Amino acid sequence: MSWTFGSALRARWGLDPNLRYLNHGTVGAPPLAVLEEQWRIQREIERQPARFLLRDLAPNGMPSGVRNVPHLREAVARVAAFLGARGEDMAFVDNATTGIYGLLRSIPLEPGDGLLVADQGYGGVNNGARYAARERGLALQTWTMPTDDPRPERLLDAFRAGLKPNTRLAVVDQIHSGTGLVLAVDAFAAICREHDVLLIVDAAHVPGCIEVDVPALGADFWVGNLHKWAWSPRSSAVLWCTPPRQRDIHPAVISWGLDQGFAEEYDLLGTRDPSPHLTAPFALALLAEAGDVMGHNRDLARAGAEHVAVHVGGALLGEPSQWASMVPVLLPAELAANPEEARLLKDCLLFEHHIEAQVTWLPQGACLRVAAQIYNELEDYEALADALRTRL
Ligand SMILES: Cc1ncc(COP(=O)(O)O)c(C=O)c1O
């Protein structure tokens, strides 16, 4: 039976009861039941740590494996099914940053080839692109996101305008970090194919936020976090690679699996705790049991954003097809007129009003990324609007 959504569900999370948590996606927040499953798996590992981690975990376990299907392959197949993909085309990585960075360093390119990122792409990923470009002699190129009016066609036109004759690889967010807007990455993939450009989709916020059939997007590489909206413990993410490209890529860290095949390369990267990855299938099952979480979050985030916009004189960015569980509200300049004031506003919400909410800075001004999870209620957004109004 599906759950009754609302603030009573906070009891299923470990969140501070005195805090209004309106930023679920930022680092994720797994339900307590998921953490208990993770602890159960950790206890199982500790019964025979060497056997679990070296023989049974990965296909390239150093001594001969004992299980028919190694633990990581079993878990990734279940996550892949949730994302419309085949387990053999997917591997666990620690987080979106690490997964994408390994791709940026290993996708075969020649010095002088262009690597295209968005000017407002995620800072950590763009830094990885900058470093990879520096190391490999690539030309780092940027396209300018029209966040003043980010309708789908304008985003595509801006991306097209950013492509240069030497562009060979691009990174595009499926859900843009600064605003929470959903980008039509299938259309970006079609443009890339036309121009002979490989595409990495940065889907850090996607699993559990929007429905997705990864292979159908037409991209070459796709990396999504499970620890944000898919309720999995930190750190857990997956990387998907189209079959013909799998032998070309390598993880950010090289270990025993070098040149042994895709799963072999990614599944055993030195000694680490695999419990976040192994818990992911349980987290996805719980998400399904809860009911229409994605639909609920989309509707609540929109209602919350509309409430805030009306009460503080802000404007929603984008259009309904681009909104999921995070909806951007451009705030009036009286609330924050520069990046430093935007940062102070975020601090003020947390430290004076006990509200955790994301405030980012766009060229147009401060952007409140209004997010919803099933433990939130409209009353949370009323409190957020009231808190903001005290600053007007
Ligand atoms: C678009 C995008 N890419 C990458 C990341 C980084 O995710 P992680 O810190 O899990 O690597 C984020 C995090 O919010 C993001 O929004």
C-alpha cells in the first residue's frame, strides 16, 4: 500500500525535526529504512570481509570468484532495469563528479579537439573538464545558457551556437544544477550526432526525480546519482556507456581491471565500502512502494514555487515541461543583488529561520531552487515565503 505523503513521513527520515528541509537533492537524504539495510549489508560483509570484498563482490575479484553473479553485478542489473538499461552497460561509480571525470580523461580525443561545456554547468564537473583539457591539450569551449528565458528551443539554439568545427565532446546536464530545470537531452543528443560530437549526459539529479529510459536518449555516456532522489546511501551513482564505446573508457582510478573489460574496470577500484551501491536496489524498491513520488514532488514543488513567487514578487523560470521536483524562482534584487548576498540569504534562511533551501546566483539574479520531497507540505513553502518577506 502506498504511503500517505506529508510531514508525518519525517519520522521515516533522520532529519532534524526543527528544520524545514527544502533541499532534498543537494546531497540526498536516505530514509532510515535504507540506512538500516545498509548497516545489515555492512554486518554481512564483516562476517567474512576478505571473501566478500575480494572473491564475491566483483567479476575481477583477485582469487577465483565463488558467486555465480558477483554482488555488484547483481545490484547494478536491478538499478539498470529501473533506468531502462541493461546491467552489462552500467557500472557503479561513487558520484557524478568521479564518473564524469573518468570519462573526460579517457574518451579518445586528439590534442586540439574541442570539449564543450555550459557556462553554467556544475562547477565541480566544469573544473574536471578544465583540468582534463589542460592535461590533454584539448580546447575547452563553453556555450552560454540563456537563463533569462530558458525555454527548450532557446537552450538548443544556444547549444548549437556553441559548437565549433573542432568540437568532439560535449557535457550537458539533464537536470541543470543551478535552476533544477529539466533539459531535453534527447534533442541535444540528436544535434551532437549531426555534428559528430560525443555526448556525456550529466544526470546527477535524474534517478528518482524524473522517469528516464537511458539508452533511448541517444547519448554516448550518462552518469546519474542514486544518492540524491533515488534514496540510496551516499556515495552511490551509476555510469552508463553505449556498448561500442565501452572498450574506450576507463574509470578515474585505475586498478586491477585495466583493459579487462567494462565491468572489470569499474567494479574493483581498490578496497572501499560497497554498501551504498549494494543498498541501491532496496532503496529503489522502497521508492516504488511509497507510490507516485516523482509525480507528487513535481506538483508540490510547482505549488511551492508559485506560492513563494507570488508572495515575494519573484518569477518562475522556464515552463512546466521543464519542471520536476525542483522549480526555479528568480528572486527580486531587494533580496539579493550579487552572489555574496545570495550566499548570505541562504545562510540567513538556515541560521535564522531553520530552513535549508538552495539559493544560487544566475547572471539575471538570485535563484531560489524550490525543491519538494514527500515529507514536505505546502506549509513549508508558506514558511519559506514568510522568512523571505522579512528581508524585503
Ligand atoms: C548537474 C550536476 N552535476 C554534478 C553534480 C555533483 O554531484 P556529486 O557531488 O554527487 O558528484 C551535481 C550536484 O548537485 C549536479 O547538480
